[in-house]
Amino acid sequence: MRKTETPVVKRSLPSWIRSSSFKLQALLLLLILITVFARVLPLEMQKRIVNEAIRFGEIQMLFLYCGYYLAAVVIATGLKYLISALQNVIGERALADMRQALYHHILTLPLNFFRKTQPGLVVSSLVTELASAGNFVGMAIGVPVASILTLFAFAGYLIWLNPLLAGISLSIYPMVLILLPRLQQQANKANKRRVDKTRTLSGKIGEAISGIHEIHGNGSYRIENRRYDKMIEKLYKIRIVWNLYKFSVKSVNNFFSNLSPFLVFIVGGYLAIKGRLDLGALVAFISAQEKIYDPWKELIAFYQVYQDASVRYKRTMEYFDEVPEHTLEPDDREPYELEGSIEVKDLSFLAEGGIQLLDGINLSLKPGEQLALVGFSGSGKSTLAQCVGQLYKYTGGHILLGGEEVADLSKKDMINNIGFVSQTPFTFEGTIKDNVLYSCASKLGSDEIDESDAMPSLDDMIEALQQTGIFVDVLRFGLNTILVYDEHQGLASKIIRVRDHFKREFGEELADYVEFFAEDNYLYHSNIAANLTFGSPNVESFTLQNLAVNDYFLRFLDKADLTRTLLALGAELCRQTVDILGNLPPEKVFFEQSPIRADELDEYKMLATRLAKTKLHHLSPDDRTGLLRLALRFIPGIHKMVGMPSILEELILEGRALFKESISKDDPGAFTFYQASEYIYSQTILDNIFFGKTKTVNPQAEERIDQSIIQVLIEEDLLETIVEIGMEFQVGSKGDRLSGGQRQKLAIARVFLKAPRVLIMDEATSALDNKSQARIQSLLDTRWKGQSTLIAVVHRLDIIKSYDKIAVMKAGRIGEMGTYDDLVAKKGMLYELIYGKKASI
Amino acid sequence: MDFFSALSLQALKVFAYLFTREIFKPGDYLFHQDDNDGNAFHILSGIAEVARKDESGEFCLGKYGEGEFLGGLALLGDMRRLFSLKALTDMTCLVMTREKFTKAIEQFPDLMPRVLETMVDRIRSWEERLFLDKDGLCDTCRKKVGVSLI
């Protein structure tokens, strides 16, 4: 069944009309027929009202005919709405189908295709260019049928009224039919040029945005602007020409359509004066003739939509008309379960333009053997790995995977047997868990991640995380989560137990790295608001963001003599921060240590200018709130641009006692005060375990903290729970909330979890630190050796000793192959790579 | 820190702001041999030891203390450490990461040539000192010098 289906790029535009819902189209036709009738009826009524009712003074007849008239108008309007609705449904359905089919097709296209295709182009093709085609499919049956029928109905009516006049007024249409297509052809030509130009333009935009680092780095704004501006200018001219032709189609049509009443007035008027035509008939004729113009206009508009849609549709489909290199699933059998042997015979790969990337490669690996590919960059090692992984289709020779030719295998066969970790792995938006399960889920082919029994268990996932060394990071994500009161009460009470345990065992040892919450001490790593309230708010009006506009709190600040000092501190923070960060872009690195958020910078910049001119007590209430907000956020341990005034410290400590006293009396439920027996819902799990805040981001200290926390969590049997929470961490679009190393570890973890028979790693550990790299290498040496056949492209030569075979590549060929010891003893290419050229002389 | 001497006042403020203060305890590593950490350290107090480990064991290459600025080269680009830097006493340092440095220098593009100049000058004068100190250089070592030729 799959085979007979035409690929989407080969389908014609009208084929979408055929494939749309037959029932809807039939209903549409029926409605149209009724409408046509409902449109002609008022004309006849009009004539009868004048000729019969008014002329003979028949009131009853007048009411009757007017009633018919009204009913016809109401029905016509209602049906018109229904018709548009139906057309809309049909059109949007076709558009959605087109978008889906084309997207599904594009994803299967070979990697080579995407080398020359910018993402922007794909986006504009899918989103913009197809829209008119969908629009056309919706109109394709309804509009022409309705218009032509109405046209004929009116024409027939006109002929019935007066054949002579009808002949005269209809005579103009053949002229229009000769002229319009010629103009439209020109418009189509311009339209084609416009589609192509828009395509290069969106490609250019895509390129500039993805290369924005390079543009900033080189300050090459002008070069890029010039390129872009030039294209826009060209597009501008093309669009003008295109639109001019489109308008001229309309104008010519208008002109001729307006000519016809002129003819009718002349001839009809003459006949009426001569008494050879009654007045009612002339009125009816004139209004019928006016109405004939509507369906005609619709027909012309439809013609233009059709022309525009077919140009865009064809151009889009032509562009993506390439054949996927491999079938997705085998047609007539179950996917293979292959054994992990690899046989490469006389393999060659010619890239486009006749460049020989691989030439005469021969090698063979038994199941479970491990091969390292080394060599200078550009020697073809990655290409070889990618050919084995079916990412590139080799042009000569053979690759046999478990005895089967790789070129003939379907994608499904490949993903069932191979795990591929690329040099720059991609992380998709979603949680850590989604990303870890990515390979397994696509192997199983299920959309629902959780439900399937065949999916890896939590233990399996944790093991994969541990193997790749991202476990601690995930644990950290878990620890940095803020629990929600309604969902996690059980966990919260367990964490309080962990808190005691932690304090007992590690409190002293880690005292240098953690600032514990203590009622009598000022907390340099918490903000001023937390220092004052010394608790976490349970109501919205007392949260940090609202505190500066909370009347109760403001009165308290006055009472505690804090208002002026805090405003002065806020002003100083504002001045200093704006001075340092005022001209910097809103990047995370710059704002990590700033009390002003990147999105507030402009606001505070203006406030800083006002501060220079105005005394504090003359500031507007809004400005005062802004300053107070800054001051309440101030964390002396992080925001280093301003020192903490010691007088303020004492005032705040006094204020803390005062606040507790008064809020306990006035609004007892508003805060949960920091006490060793209470979970603090506004703080992270980690801060709750500490019952304090970390003072450091130094990796050594963090490692020591992690070790102690892990130990305590294991003893309290909570480690898995926290890691599970951590696995729900959202990695951001393209995984931008993870570091490069974390992304690479995640990519390895998802392939390890799949446990494929053949593992291909293309410099998979290049972004990792030494320790992680060593950990993964030792896993490959022990756990995976004999289990999975491994082909690893390796850049660093100190980790290849344990491989069964090492192939040194040079200029697309294998220069030498053997074990590490043999090759080093031979003092050939590997020796040269390791010890450098000079030393081998 | 002559590494930053080339900076304008505004740039200097930004760089000063981006440094973070860290404490290290005796035995802590500021960085490890073979790591590509990309950090630079200005020692405010305490003493650190530079050491290198190979098949024959670990040997100390020197000590650094208050006021020294180490690791500036690592800010400029990917570099795997040839040595480890280990705290011998309690230490307080100002730390700059490569990420922060790169992002900040992007904002002041005209500074890059001057930073490079400072770097080149330091490499040259470092090797020059090596030659002036004739007694400290053995004959085999003499044949291998030439860092400033790169």
C-alpha cells in the first residue's frame, strides 16, 4: 500500500481537491444550487413589484412579493455564510494535510539536502507559501460552480427579459476572456520570481540569525545589512511589478464590466422612449445586469487565486522534490535483529562536485570488537563513521552490517541495531527524561513515553545517567527545585528529616561553604526582604515582588526607621549597576550578579538619570517603589557593586524581631518563619536541606557538598526521588539551559540506554572534562566490550590504547590498522601522530 | 594585574564586576592537569603550588602567592592545563571564567588587540628572563626553548 502512494512533492494541486472530503463537497454543491435560485428570485420579484403591484395598486400583491423578496435575501445571506464556512473547513483541512505531508517528507530527505537548505526556507515554505494553495482547494469547487451557475442563470434571465439587450451587454465578456490570460501570464512570471526571491531572502535571514555570534564577533553589521538590503530592494521591485499586473487584471475587467451598463442605457433608453420596452422590464434588466457583475468578479478573483496558488505550490513542491535515500520501514518483513559484525569492502564515497572523501576502505569487525578511527581532521574518519551509520549513502563498495548491505536496509533496521552519537548532539526542548528516552522511544515507535512496558525503568535510566556522569547534574536540578505545598507535603517532611541528619553529620565540615539560617545573624547570602521577614510568605501580597507595594509592610518599614536607609541603598544600587551594566546586552553572564534584571535595565537607566537631578524625597511614588524593590532584593554576598552599610545591618536585625512580633499579632498565617522544624516552600530543596544558602560556586566546594548530600540522601533512601524530580527539569529550546558537556553526556546516555548491538561514537566525548571522558572510556572498555561493536572517531590519542583495532586515516584512506602496541612499535603514522613529526626522524 | 592594564575605565568596571570571590582550602585544586576549565585566578591571599604529574610521579614546579594573576591564557581560548594548581594554605581568589571574559570582550572589541599585545609581551619577556638567567638553564634545555618563536 505504501508503495503505490504518490510522494507529496509529486502531487498536483488539483489532486488535493479530489482527496478532500466528498461529502462536504457534495453538500457544498447542493447549498450552491439553492443559493443560485435564491439570488435570481429577487430580480423577478422586483419586476413584478413594479409592473404588477405598484402599477395596478395591489397592496396585497406588494406585501406578497416583498415577502418573497425578503425571504430570498435572508436565505441567500444565510447560505452564503454556510458556504464560506464549508469552504473554510475544506481549505484548512487540505492546508493542514499538505503541511503535514510535506513536513514528514522533508524530515526524510538526505543530510546533503540540508547542507544547501537554510532552515528559514523550510519554515517559509511550510508556513507561508502553502497557505494560498489551501485557500484554493477550499474555493476550488464552490466558487467556480456557484459563479458560473449564477452567471448562466442571470444571463438566461436577461435573454428571457430581452434577447437584444442581453446580447449587447454580454458581448463584452468574450473580449475580457481574450485579454485577461495574457496579463495573468505576466503576473505569474513575476510571481515565480517573487517566490524564488522570498526563498533566498528567508534563507539569508536564517543564516544571519544562526550566525549572529559571528556577526557580533566581527562587528560585521554593515556587510550583513548591505546584503540583506540589496535583496529587499530586488524583492521590492519584483513585488511592485507583480502587483501592477494583478491590478491591471482587475482594472481591465472593471473597465469592460462598466462598459456594459453604458450600452444598455443607450440601447434600452432608446427602446423605452420609443415605447418598445416597458419601464419595469428596463429596471429589472438594469439591476440584473448589475448583479451579473458579482459572480463575474468572483470568477476572476478565483482565477487569480488559482494562478497564484499553482505558481507557489509548484515552486515549493519542486524545491523539495528529492527522493529519500532509504525507506523508513521494511515493506514485507519484520525489522532485522542483526548481529554486530561489520564488514567494509572497497568502500568509496564521492561527495557532490566529485570530491573523493573515502577511497578503497577495507576493514572487518567481529561482534563486540572495538575500533578507533584516528587521523588528521579532514582525513575522512567522521565520514566513514557516518557512512556506516547510514547518514551518508556511500557511492561505491559495500558495508555489511551483520551480513546485510547497509545501503539496502531501512531506517527502522538501522535504529533497531545501531546507536549513533554525533559530534554535536542535539537536545530537544522538553525534560531531561524526554531526552534520555528519545532513542528508546523512537526505536519502539511509540508516541506515548510513559505507558509502554518495554520502556526502560527508572533504575535503567538512573544507571545510564550514572554511566555518563550526568547523574550529579540531574541530582542538582532536582535539588534546585522548589516544591509546591499542595503536591509534595509528604516529601517535605522527609526532607526535614534529611536536614537534621545533614546538620549532624556535615554541619561543621561544610560550615565554610554554607550560611545557615540563624535568627540572630545577618544572612549575607539572602536578600534584605528575607533578612527582615526571616520566613517565607504564604500569601501572594507578601512575596518579594509585591512587598514594595504592600501597605502593611511599608508602614512597618516606617515604624522600624528603615525606609530612608533602604531608599538610599536602592538609589546607590541603581546608580552603580546602571554605571557598570548600562550599555551591555541582555546576556545571562552579565546579569547573574546584578540586582537589576536584564528586562528591567532600561527602566532603571531612566530612573538613574532622574536620580542625578532629583533629591530622594522628591522622587515620584513609582520611582520610590522601584528603588525599594531593588534594595529588598539586595544580597551582599552576590551583588558586589555596593557594600552593605553596617548601620543597616543592625537596623534590620532589630526590624526582624519587630516584624515577627507584629505580623504574628496582625496576620498570623502570612509567614512561615525559618525554623529547623518547618519546611520552607519558597526555597529550593537544597536550601531546605542546608537550612541555609550556599556561599560558593567553586566546583571543588560544590563537589564536596554534592558528596555529602548524596551520602545523606542514600541513607535516608531519597536519592532516587530527588533524581526523578531532577529528570523533570526543562532543558530549554535546543537544550540551552544545559552546558555543552551536559548535552553531550545526555546524548551518550540516551544511546547507552538503548544498548544497541553496534555503537558509533563520532568524537562523542570531545566537550567533556578529563574525568568524565575517562569514566566513559573505562565503561566502554569494561561494560560494553564484547557486548556492542564499537566504532569510535577519536581526537585525543591518550584514550585509544585499549581498542582492539586502531585505524589511522589519511586523505580518505586507511593508512595503517592494527593494535596500539603494534602500530607504535612500527613507528608509522600513529607514532607520528602521537609523538609529532620531528621525533620520528 | 597587568593583563588588564590595557583596559579603559568603563571596561575595567565591567571586568571587575564579573570577577567572583572564591575560597579554597588546603588541598583544594584551583584547576587540574589536562582539564579545560578556562578560569583565571587573582590570588588575594594564601599560597598555591603548581605541579605536574606524569608516569614518574608528581613534581612541584613553583609556588604562587598574594597578588599573582594566573591562567590568563586560558581565558583566550580552549586550552588543556599542562599543570595542576593546588592550594597549600587557605586561599581567597578572584576568579574569571572564559565564558564571562569572551562575552565581555565582545562588548569592547577594540580591546582585543591590546590584550593580545600584553600577552605577547609577557611571553617574550618570560623567555628573555630565561636567557638572562644563564646558570639556571642546562644545555639540553637551551636547545628546546623558543616559545616566543610560535
